[in-house]
Amino acid sequence: MCRARQEERALTVEKRGALCVFMAAVLYSIGGLCIKVIPWSGMAINGGRTAIALVVFAAYLRIAKHPLKFNRWVALGALAVCGTNILYAVSNKLTTAANAIVLQFTAPIFVMLFMVGIFKKKPSKLDLAACAVVFGGIIFCFLDSLEMGGGLGNLLALLSGVSYAGVFLMNDLPDGDAISSVFFGGVVSTVTGLPFLFQETEFTGVAIFSLVVLGALQVGLAYVLLCIGLRTTPPVPASLISGIEPVLNPILVAVFYGEKMGTMALIGSVIVVGGVVGYNVLKAREAVKQ
């Protein structure tokens, strides 16, 4: 009886972790729209938003009484966070929001490759099937809008997929600490981006408001939620749960910025959402059986 209660509590904790990852992905999805409406370079936007996010990170560290760690594994995680922040912000200015997010969301593929190559952990058949469905849905989403001739923007977005995979692995590194990596990654992003921000001249109300939203919510709160979620959610499931982001991101941009979605994109959205929901339902059933 006691063991059954312990297992039930563990399952509840896992569900909460998955919910935190999901909420983080929802917050990440506002990035495309906010970056589009700010008339600055990607580096300037990233410097400003991470400077604001550092306040959120510092507040969480103090409230949670979590001491900062620094070692080579934390530094590696910080490099992944910094790379993801910079590459996505810059690519979003050089290509469409749809292009940037679909190429970034190749992350689950790289997570699985890293898990096999570095940690020698093979993904389950359910992981592979879910990855195929979600990735297929994402391709559907942007089949009618992905411009393969987009050049530099598309390349940077694809590289952000590699670094984003590293973000999901922060807690699995030998002596890693996710929130410490996020904090130091934010410091590097701020230091490298603020010089570009100081060169900007068009500081409109919309730009300032969007920057605050990006810093406080899309980077600050989102990364805190992701770090909490990664404590109990393995990298592959976490990256798949985040499949809601590439669906919401272009929808928000289409509604509020005018980058339209086609019929194929709508079909793809349904596939991605269905794949993520189905994956979590089947995963929960597996846990109950075990």
C-alpha cells in the first residue's frame, strides 16, 4: 500500500514536471511575434530581453535558495542557452517566423542523437514514433511557406535547433545544474547583445513593451518553468512536449502581424497537437502499467 502511494506521488510529480515544460513552451511561442514587432536587430533584442530575464532568474534563485554552481558542465549548458537565444533572435529577423521555429524544432531529432552518441541511451519505440509524427506535422505546417532559399536565416535557425537540444540535456550532464546554466547563459547573452542595443534609436512604446514581455515572460519565466520541469521530465519527452511551440508561434504571428498560414499549415498544427497529446496519454498509460 505504501509503495503504491509512493508510485502515485512519483507519477503526480512527473505530470507536474510535464505541465511546467508545456507552460514554458507556450511562453516561448510569443517570441516570434514580439521579435517581429520590435524594429531592432536580433542581437539588440536578445541583449535587452536577457538583461530583463536576469532579474527574473536572480529572483527565483533567491526565493528557491538555490546556490549558483559553475563548472565545465554548467558552462556547456550555458553555451547551449546562449546559442539558442542568439541564433533564434537573429534568424527570426532574417527569415519568416515560421521558417525560424520549424527549423529550430528539429531539436528532438538532435536530442535523440545526443542521447545515443553521448549517453548511450536508446530512445523507445514510442519516443521514435512520437518524434516522427511531431516532426512530420511540423513539415506539414510550413510545407507551403518554408523558403529553402532563405540562406543565412534558415541556416542559423537550424543551428539553433542543435543548441536547443543542448538546453533539454542540461540536467543530464554529469555535474550540470540547469538554472545555473540558464543564468550564466543569460549573462553572456546580455554582455554580447547590449552594445547592439545601445546603437538603436527607435524606442517606441510598442518596442519597449514587447521587450519587457520577452524578457520577463518569454525568456525569464519560461526558462524557470523549463528548469523545474526538466527535474522530472527526461530530455526526449520534454523536447516533444515542447511541440506546441512551433504551432502557436506562427499562429500568433499570422493573427497579429499578418504572416498568413495556409491550409497545409493548419493540417500540420492538428498533427503536432495530436501527436503531443497522444504521446503523453500513451506515456501515462505505460507508467500506470509499470
